[in-house]
Amino acid sequence: MSSVRAVLGVVALACVAGLGATGCATLPSSSSPHVIDTFSPSATALSVPTPVPDQEPDLLVRDFLKAAATADQRHAASRQFLTREAAETWDDSADTTIVLRADLSAEGGRDSDRAEYTLRAEKVGSLDPGGIFREEVGQLEVTIGLARQDGQWRIDRLPPGVVIEKTEFFSTYAQRDLFFLSGSGESLVPDPRWTAADRTDLGYSLVNLLATGPRPGLTASVLSRVPSSVSVRPDEGDGDEGRPGTTIEFTGLPVLSSQATTQFAAQVVWTLARADVPGPYRLERDGAPLDERYSDGWTTEDVRSFDPYPPVEPMRNALTAADGLVRLEGAGARPAGGPWSEVRGGRSGSLSYDGRILAVVAGEEQAGSRRVLVGAADDAPREALTARTVAGPTFHPVDGRAWVMVDDARLVRIGTGASPSVQEMDAGPIRALGSRVTALRIDQSGTRLAVVVDGKVFIGGLSAETGQPLAGTFGQIGRALGETASVVAWRDRTTIVVGRNTTEAPVVTISIDGAITVPLSQRNITGPVTAVAAAGREVYVVDQRSLLRLDTAAETGDRYWREINGLAAIRADPVVAG
């Protein structure tokens, strides 16, 4: 039996693009972002540097920092740059900090046998040994001392921990998802982790990470059929020779029911498949197939109902202030017909995941109260409540109820029976984030809640037992955007779309761990953005002029925001599931 070592890394990359710009750019931590650095991750890993004879001390320190991105064998590559004594005592398991760019200055002076450098850098994130990224801001300052050993400069004094520049990190690490079960046990919830891009034991490493459980903010939101008692044994022979796929042998795995076996397989199979570990996946317990029906291996088709990224149809409806609900067809927009087309003053709307229930917020353009209307899509809407301000609506995918935040103080969920029922929820975890709530969206698994509060984006967990927001789980992402966010939507279970109240990069996507922020096209769009939605490959926004859509799968040269036929220059809001 072998334990899998998981020294993992991560980096935050916030991007903004000017008109016609390509690639990504890192944003400063201010409300008026501008391009300060461009970067595109390379598909080719950097070669790991080694000490060069008679190398100058500052260049040796820089090569040491490059080597720090390779964590194999307790940073063996980095330890070559240390004196023998320092190599034995350096604690590389302490904090690991990702920085934008490391600047060195010889403030400590230098003589024939000693040198001292101060390293200063802008923090963009930190990582823990489980590959969990945490966004950070601020400045890092550390002192590195060098001495001559056997006539060569070597580092003999440095603080615990590892510092990695983002360019080296992106060349050697990749983001991969672990999958856990939603509270209902019927859906998969991604937990992004960062692992070495070229590690040969990737499958075993990911399964062992599954056994360590979810990140702290998810522990009360998800379930797992991969117990902490389980471990995997890497293949030490040639049992797979001549057979396609991957064999994973588990030890310490208890006997599971038929349903639990399927859930277990769903977690493992989708984790491996999304990481491009080759299938089919022969899952074995102590040398025997976990399930005899799949002795030749599991595939994603065997657990297709758990697909964390199911196909999604484009938007079929929109909400207009003057004509209520309209239906989008190839020839353009036309009234949907029925009672929902009689609703006036519609401001925002959402559709339940089964397509049967609508929730709409209606009200005057500038002032006056807002009405929350709910009801069957083919029946008359019913007023559930009125309020001064309303954020939402958003539908829970499991119980089918609509959620709204009213007057920046009350979080309620609305039952959609013949007479709408309104249930107060615990708004404390959201109120603790700030004063003004402008958007909230539940993710497709019913596990996470994205909110915009005081122009900042937060993601938190929902209880697997009660569905309530969980205090202490909400963390800000996209810090480099400042306080410019206005609306948010889930693009999929690992990425959100953020609309901003700026003209520069008015729409961006952010990974749920906050590691990567990418601007969407700025062609034919004028911020600020007041509504955003996503369905499949398309993203929809409302800018200063009208409702627009962007095909994110189009060729780069064709990615521009287009008006929707029949709704040009008409105030309309997107209506999609969720």
C-alpha cells in the first residue's frame, strides 16, 4: 500500500481585456481596473532549472523561485539551490504563496562570501496541501540570505514556505475537479483543486484526495460515498498491459448498497473522466470488481444521470416591460400568449428547472414597490409578496421553490402551489456580507449560492439538511474587480458570469474558487450591465441598449454580442432555468 503525496498549487489570475486585446490580464485591486500585465497559460511546461556553475546570487535566487513550482519529492529541485544545512531544515510544507511577479533588491548588501536580497511581490493567492486555492491581496516581503559553499553561491537563510510566480505555476499545474454528492444524493458537486499537470499517478492522487473529503466550506453542503478509510494502491505490475483504461484498486472500502455503489462510482468515474484519466475504469475492492456487472470497467455512460455538465438548451423566453413574456423563435420574438404575456413592468424573471414554474419581479422603472409573481407557466401568475427592493428570483433545483432577497434584509423562499407560500429563511449569513444585495443565484446542484453585495461577489454553501445558507462559508471571489459587480449567473457548476457597472470588461467569468477571471468579448456591448444569464454555450446580458447574446463557442474572431431578432432596442430581460 502506498500513500499518495499531494503537494499541490494554485494561482489567481484576474483578466481584463481592452477592445481588440487578446489573452488575459491581471487586474490591480481597485475599482478602476486597467491592464498591467498580460498572460496566456502555455501548453508546454517550463524546464526545471538547476544551479549553474559560478552563477551570480540574484540569478540563482530567481532560478530557485522557478524551481519552486515543481513540488516533487519535497521540492527536491529547489533544494539544489540551498546549502546542505538549509536543504535539510527548510520547511516547504508551510504557507505557499502565489505572487504576480517577484522583485529582488540587494538591500542587505554583498561581500565576497555573503549576500542578502529582499523579495517583494504582490500576492494573488495561497494554496494548501490539498490543492485548495484561496484568493489573497496585499504585499509579500521576505529576506533571502546566501553564502558561498564549495566556491558556489547557495541559499542558506530563507523563511518557511514556498513562493511561486504565476507564470511558473500555470506552466506546471492544472485545475481539476473532485466530485461530491449534493444533499439529495442525486447530483454531483465540483470541488476544484490544483495538481501538477504532468503527474503520472494522477488517477490515484485524485481518488485519494476524494477520500480526504471536501474543502472546509463544503463539508455541511455535500455528501460522499468515498470514506476517509479508503485508499488506493497504484498498479505495481502489468495487470493492465494490453487493456485500455485504468484499474483503481481500493482498500479499506466497506460493503456498499446498490445505490451507494452507483453513487461511489459516479464520484470516482466523473472525477477521473473530467481529468482526462483514460477509461474505462475498473473499480476493484481488494482485487475483485466492485460490481460484477462492470468487471470490464465503468464509463461515464454508466453514471450518465450524474453528469455534472449536462447539455442545456439556449434561452427560449424573455421578459419585456411592455409586453410581458415573449417566446424566442428562429423568426424572432413573439408574445408567449396566456396570462404571463399580460404582466407589465417585468424587471427580472426565472424558470424552474422542469420548465413548469415562472417567477417574475415586476415594478416601475425607477421608484415604487416591486411585486414578486409566481405560478405555472401555462396558468395565471399570483402575487407572493411586495417589497421596496428584490434580488432574484432564483429557483432551487431540488424542491422547485423560488428564492428572493427582499429589502436587503429578508431571505424568503416561495412555494408555488395554488396559493403561494412564503417561508422566512436565515438571511444572517448574507446580511453579514454588507448592506445592499443586488443579485442571488442558486447553482444547478442546489449546493452553492452566489450573491452580489455592495458590488462584490460572494459564494457560499447551503446546508445539505435544511437548505439554509451556512454562516462562515461565504467567501469573496474576483477581488480584483473591486466593487463593480452588479449581477451574477451560473454558467455551469464551476463558473459564474458576472455583469459589472463599468464600460471596461463589463462581463467576466470567474471560477468558483476565485482562481481564474476571464473577460468576455467587449465587441458591440456598452456597460453597465444590469442583467445576466447563461444557457449552454450562450451568455445573455442587458447592457445600456438592449438584450444581447454571445456564443462563447464561436471562433474567436466571431465572438461579438448580438441583438436578439425582434427585441432590438426593446427593454427585455433573459429568462432561463435557475
